[in-house]
Amino acid sequence: MKVITKIVDLQNELFAARKEGKEIGLVPTMGALHEGHASLVKRSVKENDITVVSVFLNPTQFNDQGDLDRYPRTLEADCKLLEDCGASYCFAPSVDEMYPTPDERHFEFPPVSTVMEGAKRPGHFNGVCQVVSRLFYIVRPNRAYFGEKDWQQIAVVKQLVKFIGMSDSLQIVECPIIRDEDGLAKSSRNSLLSKDERAIAPAIFKALKESVEYAKNHNVKETHDKVVADINAVEGLEVEYFEIVDGNTLQDVTNWEDSPYVVGCITVYCGKTPIRLIDHIKYKE
Ligand code: AMP
């Protein structure tokens, strides 16, 4: 695996590969890699001749400077994991390399980019679109891999691909969420949890999982309220939002019959710092 920091160097490598008819998979990440990321990389390695993994902590998608400052940076360990997964290139540019001038573009795809995370983290999806579009232009992948962990991000990226006219050449591949044994969704931010915080965090998925059974005999509002109450009952956890939505449009669902595809998306603050954890559950698919 080659570690590349310059856009031109990566483009030269990929130009040669493309000329030989090789197909390229891209896995965008912000580093501090774990098994969730590894599952995306392994899938790309299986489905493409070349896999590029970007490791770039994108400042434009952080609306909270403290969150960016705290974010774990582990490039050496990331490279080891990527090598083990069979990635071809780790693309780890500096901020100046990715943004030689400020990115003034503004992306908005309402309603998918304006609800939930879009509403709670103003500018977040704009930053995601800025960096992901740049990566797509640089790498020109045949396939790009995204985790269902960030459910809403996939919906936004699909809109972005249409908007920048890449729908015919680029496939967005959705990959299932990977969890720790106790159910906690794997996340780079989990390493920031104290021992006590880590011990309570699995209550999030526990409440979500239990609510699937509960939903069989209760309406959407009752199910919503039970999840929020169950999680808020745990000292140290506080639900920021829980929304039961159509899995594609992300529009609120009021009755289970409203959509064939119903997902609950949640964000919970954990502990004193606090660390913001996200998760989801599928009610109907
Ligand atoms: P991040 O480094 O957090 O930006 O994540 C990079 C990619 O890995 C995104 O597409 C995430 O959705 C995906 N990802 C992160 N955690 C997980 C997980 N636990 N399971 C599956 N995919 C994940």
C-alpha cells in the first residue's frame, strides 16, 4: 500500500491504472479507523481492482471546534489497518492540499440535508459535500463506499452525486453498521469515552432494539417516546433527537403504514464532555 499526500501524485497513479482498464473503489474516512471502516475497505477491495482510502479530518464539516480538536488522530495505526485490509492507496492530504483556497461552494439538498443532523449541526453536510465532491473529482472512482452508521449522510451523498452529474459513472455502495459485541455502534469517537461512559453507552442500542418488538403493538409516537424515555432514564445519557422517518426521504412518519421503509435515527449525548453518539434502527425495510 502506498501512502500519498499530494493530489497530483494520486492522480498520476490512478490515471495509469484507469488506462489499463482497472476499476477504482473509494472509501472516504476521517481516520481513527476501526472495524466499521475496515468492513467498507474490505468490501471495496473485493469489488474493485484498486482501493483508495482517504484519511482526512475535514475541518469544514465540523461546526464545533472542540469536537474537531478532540477528534482522535492515529495515522500510523490507520495505515497498518489499511494495509491489512488490502487497500492500494492511503490518501492522507494536508488541509492546505485539499483547500488551497477557502471552499466557497454551498451545497443544500432539502429536505434530506436540512432535517436531523442538518438542523442540529448547521454547515455539517455542506462540509461533507465539499470534501466528498473534491474526493470524487480527484479519484474519479467507479464505486464509493459509505456506512449506514451515518444514515443521513448516505441520503445526502446520493443527492450530491446527482447534482454534480456523476450518477452514470459512480455507484454509491451502502454498507451495514458494525457494532461492538455489546451493541454499541463502532465509532472513532468511542475512544474518547471514559470507562464509565463506555459502560452506559450500549443502553442506546438496547433501547432501539427493544423498541422494534414494542413497535409491533404501539404507534409511532408511543414507540418514539419510549425510546427517548428509556435512554434518558440512564444517568449520563441524554437524547438530542430521535426521529422515526422514511429511510429514503428522511421525512417524519406518523403511522407505520405511511411508508414501506421506516428507520429511527438517534443522537445521544454521553457523559460530561459530552461525546455525541449516533445510531439507528430499522423498523420496516
Ligand atoms: P468517518 O471516518 O466517521 O467519517 O467514517 C467514514 C466512513 O465509515 C463513513 O461512511 C461511515 O459511515 C463509515 N463508518 C463509520 N463507523 C462505521 C460503523 N460502525 N459501521 C459501518 N460503517 C461505519
